[in-house]
Amino acid sequence: MAKPLLLNAFEMLVPVHQSPGLWRHPDSQAHRFAELGYWTELAKALEDGGFHGIFFADILGQYDVYAGSADESVRGGVQYPTLDPLLIVSALAAATERLGFGVTASVTYEHPYLLARKFGTLDHLTGGRVGWNIVTSYQESAARNLGLDAQIPHDERYDRAEEFMDVVYKLWEGSVDDGAVVADAASNVFVDPAKVRDIAHDGDAYRVPGPALVGPSPQRSPLLFQAGASARGKAFAGKHAEAVFFASSTPAQARKNVDGLRAELAAAGRSPEAVKVFNIATVIVAETDEAAAAKLAEYEAYVDTDAALSLFAGWTGLDLSGLDQEAPLEYIRSEANQSALAQFTTLDPDRTWTLREVAKFVSIGGRGPVIVGSPATVADQLERFAEEGGVDGFNLTSAVRPADLLEFARLVTPELRRRGLLAEAVPGQTFRATVLGAGPRLAADHPGRRVSATV
């Protein structure tokens, strides 16, 4: 029997996340994206439906590449407006008991001292149910709005990220000892000064004397996600990640990505099985295959192609407006999201995508596979991805939000449970324990534990 699967909802605090135009569907509640009640209701439903976490994407600028402006993405609500996901986590944690929360935050635009405080605070307030999706960011618009003339080059962003990780590991893992907070009224000592130390970091990009502002939290370091599939991104994941998010469109592509990741883990001196792999998927389910196919056909009537191409342009830095839609898509190296473009070019050598095919593919579900069918058909396809592709779970996105996730919980979750294919989260367990099946702390062979020993 296949191993039990891990499930995250792949979400974003925006009106349109991965399926431009579907906000117009009568079942959509995307217009409520700025209401706290929308998210607490969804979190409770996901927890009841067997999900292990919500993975929150985030960006720091508009998608303004398509046709040379942000007009199409703004018109279509494509990841704009966007709210800050860090600010909602504690409210969602208060409404749930088992659900974890993976939050995207950029090492390019955050400062390690402040971000360590934010995640340390959330780890305390959630009882250890927080994770960090480590990104370096890819938008020129974000760079300009945050004081740069242009985006920092791709590989240089990863160089900075390495030092950033050194700093936060020192703060989370080495700056304050377990047992430092004694709250001893008799001796008039709340925190033992002997168990708090400076980290004395003085590097190329950051100078952080320390010590950490937040004391040891349930996990100390949040569960560490990473989603980069470029060569540098994979090397970074092999060193730092505990969970990796891929956007493989087929099981064969997933297997190629997973095998590459396992090799990077071994090269970094870690166990090849140290990381859990999640793949994106959009599931459109109904009681029968025929009803699910009819639902997809209905969805396709709401697709907004220009908005979808603005999303693709924002990911890749390529403006496809005004070009021959039957022309083949070719790989061009840019400083944007390299893995997004590679998925349609170099990672799939047996297929040549035309611009029209790319637009259609991205229109529902973004870059991942769209799985359509009855609960049994959907479960078969998820199981196939796990067995042939080597993935451990899925980041599931809705075409119609949140209807598709709710239908998954209603129809597919019982089928997965019947087959013994759904791992069950435990109340009071940390996000790391839920995902990795291990203790609350970083593994002994993780570089974060080794950095802590130098403080």
C-alpha cells in the first residue's frame, strides 16, 4: 500500500490566485478575501477535512510585465490587492487545533533580525504550528518599491540568502538556552542572563550582534519550506529545506525533480529522505467522472486569457502580448522565476509548448496539473503521482475559491481515508512533527543545528 499523503491548501490573501477569471463564477467567494471570517471558516473546514496545513504564497509587487504595465493583472484581480499573510496566522491558529501554517517571506527584503522575531512570536502563539516558505523574490516591481533600481541578480539573491539563514539559525537555535526563562520569584530572576548570549554575526550583507529578542519557542526554527527549482534553488533546498514545493505537471516531471532533490540532499551531507515533497494540483471533483468533466467545461467559460498571460509574464519576466499564439515557447534566462519558465521548456524535453497552449494551461490551476473526476478517479491520480513521481503530498489550489477545496474535503478525503492514504494530524503536535513525523526541532544533521553550536 502507498504511504499516507500530506495535504496543504495552497492559498494567497488575494482575489485571484491561480485561476484568472474564475472569481466571476457564482460559487466563488473570492470577493471575501479581505474578511477574517472567510479565512477562519476555511481553516476550520480544512482541518475537519483532513488537511495538514495552509501554505500561503505572497508577492511584494504587482505583475506589470504583460503589455508593459500592470493594467491587465489589476483589472483581473491577479494577485492584487494582496494582504500580508504573516498577520493572519495567529487568528487562524486560535480557530484550529491541528492545522499548520506555511507563510512565504522574502530573504531579499526582510531583515533577519526582525524576521526571526516575527516567526519566533508566531511559533509561540500557534503552539509550534508555523512554517516558513523561504523565497528570494523575483519581481522588478517589488525591487523598485523597496528602494532598488533593479532586481538583484538571481544567483546573488541566493548568496545573500545563505548568509540570511546563518543569522536566523544563530538567533533561533543558539542565542537563548532552553531553560533561560525561569520566572523564579524567590530569587527575583525572570530570565537567567547566563543563558542568553550575543550571536556576534558580522558578514558581507548583515551585521547582527544579537541576542535574539524571542526566547525558545516550541520548534525554535519554523518548519522550513522551499520552492525554487532552478539549479541554485535546488542546491539551497538540499542544504536548508525540510519540505519542498514543486509545480511538476506530470508524474515523470515530478520524479525528475524529486531525484534531483535527493541528490542535492546527499551532496549536502543530509539524509536523502530528510525532506518531504509537495506538488501543486488543482482538483475538480464531483460524484461522477461525467459530472466533474461538465464542471470543468463550465469553469472554462469563465477563463480570462489576458489575465492568465499577465500572471505568466509576472512569473517569468516574459511579455507574450502581441506575439504569434502558435509560436513555440523558448527558454530565455532572466532574473525572474526561472523554474516557472523551465517547466514549459527545458524540464519537458518531449513537448514543445505554443504560446496558446501555455495560456490555456495557466488559465486554470496555474502551473500544476488539473485532476478532474469522481472521488475514486481523483484518489487514483493522486496515488499515481505519489508512486510514480515520488511526492509525499500535495499543495491543493482551488479554481473556484473556496468551493473546490471544500468539495475535496467532502468527497475525496473520505475516499483517501477509506484507502488508508491520508495521514491524520494530532492535536498539540507541531507542524514539523505533523509533516516530518519527527520531533519539534531541526534534525541533528540540519545545518541550522550545526550553526547553533558556534554561538
